[in-house]
Amino acid sequence: MAFRPALRPGAPLLRRDATHLQVGTSPGIVFADRPGLVELLRLLDGARDVERLAAVARATIPELGRPVAEVLAELRSAGVVFDATRWSGARRRGMDAEARHADVVGDDPARLRHRQAYGLSVHADAGSRRLAEIAQAILTDSGVTDLGADEPDLLVVVSCGEPARTVFEQSVRLGLDHLPVVIDEDRVRIGPLVRPGFTPCMSCHDLHRADWDRAWPALVHQLGRQTATMTPPAVGAVTLHAAALEIAVEVLAHAEGRPGRTTGRCLVVGPAHDERAAWPLAFHHACTCDLLRAA
Ligand SMILES: [Zn+2]
């Protein structure tokens, strides 16, 4: 595919002194000026390819002197110029910003196609709808747009207070990966992300809890029933947004097949927006979930 040069994303082109130009200010990349170079750089729009730029330059910038392809290849290796074909095109519609980000930090923008093919389903109760909405908005901006998939790759179950465990039964039976998110008083717990048979599950979670809290099995049976009498939670707006961000990060990791921070772990956001706590969750010896893998 043809190289379509564009200046370094988000970086202004500046004159540093009589003989040098600079792109960007953090700290910026300095390079030697030459006759006609500024005029050439002004032509870069990420739409024209090198051949087209060379034709325009031949007609309008005779003072350039050197082959356009050579000049641009040099600036590309210096990080001044990027190839816009890596960001845009039919297969990356609406994901240009994500693709530019991936390219600039040295990732392959092609990995974003996993997000476009990814199906998500989000279930939220009345008290957690706002958290789910914010997380979904972040995911949409990140290129995950199938948020109501019939056969999702991941089910996110968001609830205000610990949910009834029956909500996970079908996912376990179907082998559907699922991520519980619980608004818990003044904080939000995310995880464990369960890949049935492969990572510790909610039953493992409950069995571990029952090991130190003998009444937990009795409490578990009452979960999800008391929402009518529950006072709404005390999670501040910025903490809610921080939690939504972390949910989105976990979903994106799952979409790309990377282990997230909630695989075999729980991550808690809050009470302050920048507070995080995490703890590992192992398979419980009394849980039979790891037998699923053998079945
Ligand atoms: Zn288990």
C-alpha cells in the first residue's frame, strides 16, 4: 500500500532557528531545514501519497533539489513524518485517533481490528446504569461498537450491591466469559473476570469468603433481593468515571486477548478517584469450576 505521509500527530511544525525546523514541543524533534522543505511539509495531509507529493513538488517547489521520496523516508525514520495509511481507511472507520495512538507509541494499529470484531453485552440494574453508560461511551470511543451482541465475547454484569449468583449461572453453563462489576457502598469492585474453566470463578470467590466468614453462604442466598430497601450508594462522580475507565481497560484487554488486572484478581476503585486496591483470587479446592476445562 502507498505511503501517505502526515506530520507527527498532534505536533506543530515550528522554525527553531535560521537553519533548523522542529516538530512538536515535548521536547520536539529538531531537523535541518533546506530550501523548499517547509513548503513540502505543508503539503503533507495524510491523503496524498509520496508519488502524488513528488508530482506536486516538481511543479511547485523546484528549489527542493532532492527526491521527495528520499526526504520523506529520512523524516519518517526520525519520527517527524508518519504513514497515515496505518490510521485510516475503511477497516478503521471511526478509530483514527486510536490508530494514531497505537502507531505513535510503537504498537501495531492492525491489532485494533480485534475491537471491531468484538461483541460485548452489558447488563446493568437501575442503580448501576450510569456506571455502565460511561463505560460503554469509553468503549465506543475505543472502537468497541457492538455493545448489544446476541452472542457476546464477554458479558459485563454491573450491579448496585452484590448480585444474586444466579445471574452468572447461564454464563458458566454456556462457557461465556463474564466480568462482574459491583458498586459497593463508596467504591466499585471489578472482577474477577471469569473465563469458565480457565480462571477462578464467582463460586471460588464465595468459597474463599466463606472460609473466613462462616455466615457468607447464608448471606449469598439473600443477595440481589434487598435492592428495593437499599439507600443509593455513595460513589462520587469522579470515582464513578474512574471506575468506568478501569472497566473499559479490562474489556479492551479481553478483546485483545491480553490478561487484564482482573483475571484471577479483583480490582477496587475508590473511595477516592485515584485509590486502587487489588487482591488475587485463586481457584478454591472445593469449587468444581476447573473441571469444566476437562469436560
Ligand atoms: Zn470456581
